[in-house]
Amino acid sequence: MKSTRISFRLFLLICLLAAFSLSASAQETKQPAAPLGPAVVPSYIDRSVKPGDDFFLYSNGEWIKHTEIPDDRSYYSPGSPVEDETQKRIADLIIGESKSGGKERKIDDLYQSYMDEAALESKGLSQLKPHLDAIAAIRDKKELARALGETLRADVDALNNTSFHTPNLFGLWVAPDFNDSDHYTAYLLQGGLGLPDREYYLANSESMREIRTKYQAYISTMLRLAGFSDPDARAERIVALEHAIAEKHISLADDNDVHKANNPWKKSDFAVKAPGLDWAEYFRGAGLTPQKNFIVWQPTAFAGEAALVESTPLETWKNWLAFHLINAQAAGLPKAFSDEQFAFYGKTLSGTPQQRPRWKRGVSLVDGFLGDDVGRLYAAKYFPPESKARVQAIVNNLLAVYRKRIEALTWMNPSTKAEAEAKLDALYVGVGYGESWHDYSNFVVKPDDLFGNLWRGRLAAYQRQVARLGKPIDRKEWSMTPQTVNAVNLPLQNALNFPAGILQPPFFDPKAPDAANYGSIGAVIGHEISHTFDSEGSAFDSKGRLRNWWTPEDFAHFKAATASLAAQHDTYKPFPDLAINGRQTLAENIADLAGLAAAYDAFQAALDGKPAPAQGGFNGDQQFFLAFGQSWAEKLRDAALRQQVLTDEHSPGHWRVLTVRNIDAWYAAFQVQPGDKLYLAPAERVKIW
Ligand SMILES: [Zn+2]
């Protein structure tokens, strides 16, 4: 579960609305990737900060002082140029494919449809009109239920790429069944909000009130542009409805608790457990009439939202449907619509002053809809076999370390250890790219029809997922494309993916010293492996089934240790009025801690008793921890940081780096003493795996 890195998630909402890929974002001026290397960069270090007071600022303070976030971004890190370079490569592949036929023809047609702005202006509202007419023609709640069903898309992912947000009433995720991990089933998740999370509706801070006011104004503007009368009054009712929906939603921290999510409902259960919505019509609209079994992630939200369908006037729902249609299709409408969308979702919600150039957005769009077609080309051109071999060696060392660490745990009973070891033995670790490619043949792309391409692309993706329901699972299936600069753990498949995109400097370099590779990509790999055993991963057995394989006393120990890690993070305050939520970020923090500890052991094992060569005046251990600290260097705009703290399962980079305070070797490496701000007495250092 849970991708490793955060940067791209900040674009989540815009990405969902415009169906852009979550991968590589881009910036106008390309920076040289060369001096970054995975070795420690001494010029980033702020020697005026004591390592024991703030290891993030010590590792990165000078880089922070001398780095400006580009205007078209909400976030910047030393990895951003890598994302840029990757995006540039993707763009070259896409644009370079324009002359060929077949699959590549589709890539080019989609890209051209995005670039043809004149066509968007000349078509105006003509393609939107029939959709709006269909909504206007809805006569009763039965027809409404059908229309709501027709909006269901495969746009959420609870455990792999972790996206809990859909602006549609509900979202579908097709994945191995919690209770039968050999077959795919249908998970349904709460939805219906245009803002990123329920907190945006319910929190009473001034910044949230301001966002709500601007959101309502944005809805009104979009309705006015689409030709609606009385847009202010309609917008007010839409926001009131979404506020009522938000009150029914469960929190992100609860979303992350798989034990609360395992609620198998038969189709006939819906009318009884969530009355108010005509479910037979809903499922007919969604094309899910033949599907008998579902897992409902948030039962109380389903009951609450279904009741709102009954109690809220039909006209309000029709306005809500119309707004969300316009919002989802904005990129395929005249420029005024996408400009307004960026002004709200880009500027107001993320603090990004300027929109990325159109060609970059076009590349993201193609990458989002045809990611594996692009990935096939990318992997062939940019992932050398020697990188694969070297990464595989690091992975094997880390797996060996985990095995040893589990064996050595004094608090764990042999029966629990045996299943933990079985999980490691069965783990599938994919390096570079997958063993098969997604087939996009059901997606019809037309070079002069962006509106239609957006619509058909999302529908085709949905239909591909629905077609998998009930089929046997493929444990080796990837959930990321090769060009993604990220990594992921897939708990229901007991599998890891390390795409080619992250296996390059500054994360990994086959020519770099071990200290740097283990501190950077080693900690990332360790992080992903340890998701196998984090607060959620520990709930799945070696076959990916949701099953309790722990003895009660082992589990009690695990809970106590993880609770103290959550408490540690609760004390971190990125803003005076906003602290990190230790429970919401717990799984990621466990993964950071276990991953760093394992990477350190694997680094020591790789040294095989020989001293690590000094570099830039730093010994091996210092290089290892600095490489870790620098791998999380980042700058975020305040609005984006706030959004991350509220909506993300990852702590921001600054606080992830503070994980070091739980590792004994860090104290020795930097002579950290009592009285230093990060100092923890040995008994207070959290040790889990
Ligand atoms: Zn993670």
C-alpha cells in the first residue's frame, strides 16, 4: 500500500479532474541533473544547524535557502529535475511517435487533441450541451439513481496508490478480495466532494472558511460559463449538499484502517443497509447489475449519502451533477473553463501561481490515459540491464536483513515469526517494469475531439476494471507505469513495484558508493518491504488474505510500539494551528522507520567488515544518514503543505527525516547528546521491526 513519495499527490485533485497522470509533473527551465548524484551533496548542508537539533535543516538548509519553487509548481525538490527529465523523455517518445501507426498512432492522436486549442474554442459548449440536457431531463429520484450510477468510475484506489477521493457520489476499486485473495472483487468507496477531503467542509479555521467561500464562487463561475441562470443560488445549494455529504464521510485516519473497511455486502444488502437510493437503478446505470458481491469501505457514509439522495430536492442533485460534469470535462471545453479550474484548484488549493505550459499538461494527459503504451517505449529505451541487476542485489540484501531482524525479535512468538517469514518468501519484487502491459484497445481516440477523448478514456478505464471482476488475480501485475518516479507496495498481492523512473540519480546510481545508495534507494526499498509489516500490511497474510496471523500478545506489543511512534508524530507542528496526525500517517511512519533501520543493516552487511571510504569529510555512517536526509529535501508552498498534512498518509519530508532519532547509529554518527532537540533516551527510541 501507499506509494513512497508524496510530491505528485499534491496534484491529486487537479489530476483527477483533468484525468492527468499522477506521475512526473514538470517545470519550464530544466535544471542539470548531473551534480545531484546519489552521493551526499556537501553544499546542501547548513553547518550552522546542529544535526541533533534538526537533522532535516542540517542536511538541506543551504539548498533550501538557495532554492525558489518555480511559479508553475507547489512543490520542489532535488528530485524534481529527474521528474522533469523523465517528463521530457516521455514527451520525446510521445511526440516522436507521431509518424507511426498502430498503438503509437493513438498516443499521438490523444496528444494532438489536447494541443488543438482552436478546436476547443470553435466547438464551444456544443459537446457539453447533450450531457447537460440529459441531466435536465431527469424527472424523478429513480432516474436520478440511474444517472448517478452512470457517473461511477474506477478512480479510487484504497491500498496501492492510495487515493480515497472521488468527486462522483461513489468510486469503484477493483482489487483482490479481502476474503478471497485469488479473485478480483468490487470495492466501493465514499465520494461526492469537490474539495479534497471532509476537513475542508467541517474545519472551522479561517483558511478553510476562505477556501469554502472561494469554492462556492468557483462553482458559480463554472455554471455561469456553461449558460446556467441564477448560478449563485445554485452554487450555494451545491455547497450545502456537499457539506451534508462531508458530515457523513469518515476521516482519512479511519479510511486507513482495513479492519473497518472489510464489509462484504451482497447487492440485496444495499437497499436495507443504505436506504434512500434506488440501488437497482444505480447499479444498472453503472453496468454492475450482474455483480453480486461488493466490499463497502465506509458503510456509515453509504447509509448517510443514500439518505441524502432521498432527503435532498431533486433540483439540487441535478445542479450538483451538472457542476461535476463540467468540472470533470473542463479540459475539453473552451480555455475559460480550464483557466478558472486552475485558478481554484491550482492557485487557491495548492498555492501554485502559474499553470504549467500546455505541452507538459498534454504529456501528462497521455501518460495518464495510455501509461503502459508510453511505458513500453520508455522501458525499452531508458532502463539498462545493469541497473536492474544492481537494484536486484540491493533488494536481496534488504530481504536477507529483514529475515534476520525478524528472527532476532525477542518479543515475537515463533508462530507469528513463521508467517512473517512466509510473507517475505512469497513477496514478488518487480524491478524496472512489469511482465505484461495493459491493453487500451477499448479506448477510441480521435485527434480532433478532446472532450470525447476525456469522456471515453475514463469510461474505457472503468470498463476494463469491471471486466476483471470475478477473474483470477495476477500477482505480478503492476500498479505503476515504468516511467513513474515512485515506488509502491501492493498488500493484497504481496508484491512490490520499483519502476525504472525512480531507479536513476539522485535516488540510485550504479556508480555511486554503497553509503549513498543504501541511504537513499535502500531506505526506499526498505520502506516498501516494511509496508508488508506496517499497521495495515500486518493485517494481510502471505497469500494477501485479510487474516489475523498474530498471537494476541505479539499484536499487543506491536500496537504499543506503533502507538508511541504515532505519539511522536503528533508532536510535530508544521503550522501553529495544525499538527501532523500520527494515526493518519502511522503506516508510512512505520515504513520509514523500519526501512531506514533495515537499510542501515544492509549497508553494514554490504561493507562486509571493511570501512566505508570517506567522502567530503564524512565517514560511511554519516554519508548514509545524510543521503537519507537529503533524499527528502523539499520545499512546499504553505497551501500545499497544509493540504498534505490534512489529506496525505505521508508526513511531509521535513518530519520524515526526523525518523533518524529512533536509530542508535545516528546518535553515534553525529555525536547527538542529551539536550539536543531531537535527542531521545535509548528507552524512548521506537523499535518495531
Ligand atoms: Zn509508503
